[in-house]
Amino acid sequence: MTNSFWVIPDEIKIKTPLALLREQASALTTMTKGLLVGEVKTGELGGRYITVRLDITVPSLNAYRYTVLEYIQPPLIFPGTLYDRIRDEQSEAFDEYGFTQAVRNILSSEQAQRIIEALLAQAQDSS
């Protein structure tokens, strides 16, 4: 039998950007009773980075998709670059707290509220 040199932790204590964005996607879907659906997509960039994207889809508008934000991270998660697609801004997230606060600022912004209101109005009109 081969001896392994890997050290695998017994417990994972990090809340990843993926987990946080999935929670927010689920909350949007629940709060709008499915008129707007939060979706999280992952990918890779150049084999060196992981991308995590939060979208709003509107099923009643031919599955229209609006990208809210995108996070590009190294395998170590932080630091990474957070792209606010609503306000066309970017910032760096150096840790879980900073990432969480930045996401909170994006999702609770006046611009995000206006987009949600407009998409909900159109979703209601087309259902």
C-alpha cells in the first residue's frame, strides 16, 4: 500500500463565494415567488482561476438573463476580483468578510433595486 502525503482537513471552516452567492440566488427566487430566478454559474479562466457569476433569469421573458456580478478567484479563494455588472465597477476582495460586504452593497444598491423592480414589472405583464 502506498502512503499518502496529503493532509486533508477534518472540517472545512471557509464559506466560499459560491456558497454565499447560491444562498442569495435562492433568496431572490423565493422572495419573488419564482418570477425572477437567481442562478449561479461557475467556470474557469485560463486554467488558473475560478469564475463564479450571479445571474437573474426571468422565465416568463423567454428566460432573459441579467448578470448581476462575477467573482474571479484563485484556487485559494482570496484575494479575488469582484465585478459589479450593475454599476460597471470592480473591487478586490481580500477575505470572506470583505467579499460578503461587497456583495451586500451590490445587491442592496439603489441600482439593483431599480433593476429588480423593472424585471418584476415585466415578468408580471408577461405571465
